[in-house]
Amino acid sequence: MSIKIYNTLTRQKETFVPIEDGKVKMYVCGPTVYNYIHIGNARPAIVFDTVRRYFEYRGYDINYVSNFTDVDDKLINASRKLGLDVPTIAEKFIAAYFEDVGALGCKKATTHPTVMENMPEIISFVEQLIEKDFAYESDGDVYYRTRSFKDYGKLSQQSIDDLKLGARIEVGEKKEDALDFALWKAAKEGEIFWESPWGKGRPGWHIECSAMAKKYLGETIDIHAGGQDLAFPHHENEIAQSEALNNKAFANYWMHNGYINIDNEKMSKSLGNFILVHDIIKQYDPMLLRFFMLQVHYRHPINFSQELVESAANAFDRIQTTLENLNHRLEITTDLTDDTEGWLKKIESFRTKFVEVMDDDFNTANAISVLFDISKEANIYLQSKTTSKDILSSFVDIIKEISIVLGIDFKKQSVILDEEIEKLIQERVEARKNRDFAEADRIRDLLKDMNIILEDTPQGIRWKRG
């Protein structure tokens, strides 16, 4: 069996053929680190982490690169608002990103490059585009000549004439053509900048990914991925930059995940339905959120609502309970045997089905259906008067095997109740009164491990979840 991927470039499923046998070079556009990530950012992180895990499961060696945009207008605006420099803000929210997506079960990429650490490569890339006449300098800015790339629009399947209708030149821009886009921006007063052949400035958004993909993965990569919103203009512009410079295909397969709506409305700050992962994982088990995301095929839109998440929680709990019951029976079984061979063949058929559905464009929705089928059969088996350790272990192993590929941990998450926290804080107060500082320190460390932050106030000790 072979893996098939829906290629946005061709609008069809294609059999995956890597550039190099047994290896995958994959680039996933990461977030702009000016704030905590929202659940829209979480979806590609979860989706493509699962794609990566599945490639590894199928025996591929994957070089997985996902960048951070740590220099752009949003970071500069945040810098002014918070009174902090851009690198400090970026460092804070990169750390927050790892914490949030780590809770969602996402592994760190092979490489997480940033714009700041790759400035020489970005400047060199722009210089070479100018040398090849695909770009030009204008009063300290550098623009890409969009019409010079004859295949522009092939990813989004738009003609250059259609694009021209919506194009315009903003105040202060000195372009040859309204369709041209910025590769380098001259620094304004008070902005962060780098020295370049065109004066002080910083990169445009699109050029960074072209430069970093080339540096860390090569001129042609296997897979480029990101959210649907990035297909145009970001990925379209990446293709134009990279293929103009390297004169070869930039990526052989393009993957894009669908949007997330909140209660059937597009997520936006103006509607007040903007959900940060940092906040939502305090309300819901992060593993449940990952499970919820993977219940829908990655190319389809997701509607996020409390009702739908609670429905997913019920499904999640059913699999958790099955796993707990299997493990409990394993502890007490007398290892009597019945139709061992028949059951083991049935369990193996689930593994075959899982590979079949995941090979079909990473269909995690159907993969989770396989988990439900396993759970159903396991519960039937658990009703038997006599059970076999081999069969029980095989059910446990197949659930764990699939859940690891999906990045889901079905262990029960302990929920810390407010009353428990208050009780521990009171015990710490009493310990300090009794000068039992060792006990007070133990409780303090325990609360810290629970991510509980204590604050001393004139009214007494206050606490909050971190």
C-alpha cells in the first residue's frame, strides 16, 4: 500500500513519491509570535504533527521544519503597546507556543528556524532575485516583479488578470505594478532593522519561508503545508520567489487544512469569539481538543462549539473506559484461552484498516472510527466469562499503537478541584504557623507542579491557575 495525498497544486489525490527513498522533507508554516496562539493556529500544528507521526509509523525518516515569524508589523505594534523590544516579545511567545502545542501532544519539529537567525540567508535570497531581474529596489524597499514569473497563480488557480482587478498600490509604496509584493521593507523611525544593500530594513513576510525552506531542506522539498488561508497570497508568492531563483519545482505536494468556525461563525476578534489555546486548555483536557480536531478530515472545516466538544468528550471517554477495563481485566485474568486465533486475526484486521484509511490522505476521522470499532469488539470480548492475556494485551496494544500515531493519550487526566487547592493552601498556612517549613515548602512545590500561582496580598493568600 502507498500513501496518497490531496495536492492543492493539482486539485487531486496523488501517490506520494519522495524525492529520496525512505525520506520526507516537509515544511510547515508556523505562527507569528506576537501573542498566544488561537485554536486556528492549533489546527495545523495538530494536523501536520499527525501527518509527521504517520510517516514515521510507516517507516519514513522525516525532516520536519516549522518556522516562527519573529519580525513583522504585528510584533512591532506589540512592541510599542507593551513597551518591550521585539526579540523579548518573540522569545516569550515562542516559549508559550511550545507549552501550548506540547499540551496538545505536538512534538517539536526537527528544526524551528526564526527570521532573526536567518537574516543573512534572506538578504542573499533577495539579492539573487534582483540579479536575475525578478526583483527591484525602490527607495529602500525591494519588490518582486510578479508578472515576470509566468506561472504566477498556479497554486490558487487564478489568472494574473483576475488578480489585477483587486490589486492596488498603498500610500508610500513605489511599485512598478500594483501586483508586485514586498521582499524587503525600509525601516521606519523607531522600528527594528538590519543593515542591507538597500539600507536599514527588515524582510517582507513571504521571503522568509522561501529562504528558510531552501536552507534547511533544499531547493525542492517533498511537502509544503499550512492553513488554507496561506494558499494565497503567501504560498503563491513563495512559489514565485523560489522557482524563479532555483529554476525548479519548490514543493512536489501542497497540503492545506480547513478553517475553524466558532458556533458557525468565522473566528475573529471583532466578533468576540477569538479563542486562545492558552485559555481553552484550562477548560478542557488538551487531549480531548486534539481528539476533537482529528474527528474531522483535515481538509474540511471544523465548527467549534461547547455542544460539539462535549459530544466529543463522551466519545473520548468511551475509549478511555474501554482501555481501563482491558487493563483491569489483564490484572485479574487467569489466562484461560478460548478462540485466541480468531480474535487475534480480528485485531490484526483493525491494524490493516487503520493503515488503509490513513494512507488515503491521512483520514484521521476514519482512523478514529477504527478506534471505536476496536472499542466495540473489545467490550464484547470483555463480556466473556473466560479471557486470554494474549487477546487482552493485543486489544490494549492496538489501541495504544493507533493513539500514539494520532498523538492522543487516553489516560485519565486528573482534574484539580478548587476545594482541593484551598485545602492545600490552608494546610500550608498552618504548617508555616507551626514553623514546619519543610512541610510548607513541600506543599508550595506541589501547588507549583499543579501550575497554581500563589500571591500574597493584604487580604491574605490569593491563587490562580497558571
